[in-house]
Amino acid sequence: IVTDYVGTSYDMADEPIGTAYVFDFAPFDPYNGRIDEPGTCSNRLYSSYVGRSFAEYWEYSTMPADAYQLNDADYLAYGPMPSAWSLSAETECTKVRYSGAFTWDELRNCQDFDGDNLLTIETDTEWINMTGRFYMSVVSPLYMETDIGYYVHDLMTSYPFKLSIQ
């Protein structure tokens, strides 16, 4: 997935805030979701948020193409990726590339933060089918310093899919 590198957005007081991409097999809920509670197959790591302030969740580098500016806990808007994900600068400060590669078992075990399975597996006498939907969103806080429980959210797209094995 190649996306624009989005550093600055603006909150309701016209103050600069960070923005994060959320890629997951569950939709991000801007009214009940929490950026610090990713699912097991999300492009974000729960452990990266532990012990951090809400404002730190949105920090980003102004030089993403430089070494250690992406996949770094100091810049959680583009922070450390789970092992199934990678993140790299595509061009100087304008594009980034997310790549995800999952085994069948990793997909089968995808869960949301609460432990609910995200994909469905159905079998018949000839086929094993795994179905689900992949969501790509852009998320920003309403206010940078305080988590009021609501986010600015733009669902870029969602892709339904079905993997079949005979």
C-alpha cells in the first residue's frame, strides 16, 4: 500500500496535530475506538502505546526518509510495525509504503483488541473458505493533548475478500 506521508493535520482549534494510518481487518470506530487498542493483525503495536501520553501517539517525523524516522517508537503516527507488517519511505517526505504478509494461521487468528475473531472460516466437502474485509483509514484526534473518545476518521477504502482452498 503506497500512501502519502501525512504529517500535519489540524484540530478543531486550528492547531497542528498528527495523523495515523490504520490498516486492519476490523473497521476503526471514531466514536468508540481507541488508537492505542489495535487488533492482532493491525499495522500498529499495542506495546508501542504503553506508558505513553495521548499526545505522543500522534508524533511524526519531518524527515521520514532518514534512518530511524519510520518504525520508531518516538514517532508513533508511523510507529513500530508488528512482524507481519513493514513500513518504508517511498520518496523523500511524500510517500510511504506499507506491506503486510500473513500466513493462513496468522489470518485465521486475527482478533480485535477484545479478542473477537475478525475473519470467518467456512468449510464444506470440497472447500475451505476464509472471508473478511480489510479496512484502510486515516485517523486524527479531535484534540492533540486530550483523548475525549472521539476521532476524526476517513475510511479510505475497504476490501471484502475470500480465500478458498480446495
